[in-house]
Amino acid sequence: MILSKAFILFFLLGTLTHCTDTSHERSEKEGTESDDSECRFEDGPHSATVDYYNPETGYSQEYTLDVEVENYEVVQISFPNGGWLDNDHITPEELDKDGFCVIEGEDGKTYKIQVDN
């Protein structure tokens, strides 16, 4: 009885601390999709806090913007005026279990993204 309770506890802790595969693990499983139904960052648009920094000018600003998530990666940052940054301008990055990632843009610009719950 104690052994089964320990196993259940171990299993629950494992599922609570893991939201997505790492890029390395995913590339080894190439062609398979992760079935992480526990992950709260489903494909589609999400509101996010985006901290923008341009090292050439030293300009930084915090914005609340929509980001597009596909396969646990932020693939697009959308602006209220209808513009967006996609893989032509940014390198998609995987969200961690807390909904955070840092995206590299053109000319060294960075976008620290925190998806809102």
C-alpha cells in the first residue's frame, strides 16, 4: 500500500513539473507530437507581457501584446496596429512551463515574453 502511494506521488510530481519536451528531446523523437494535456499553453493566440530591448539604441519598453503559440513555441508577436513579427524577423522559441521565453530578433533585438495565465 505504501509503495503504491509513493508511486502515485512520484507520478504526480513528474507531470506537474513537466510541461513540454526540451528541443533536444523533441528532435530525438522527430515526427512525434507531445501529448502534454497538462500544458496550459495550447496552440493559438495568447496575451503576453513583452519586454523589448534594442541594443543599438539602448531603447527598451514593456508591452502587452498577443503572441501566437504553435507546438509550445512562440512563433509570432502581433501588434495592435495589425502588424506582426514572424519567422521572417524572429526565431521561434519554446515556452518553459511558466510560459516564459526569450526571442532573438533582427539586429540583436530581444523580446522577453511572459504569457499571461
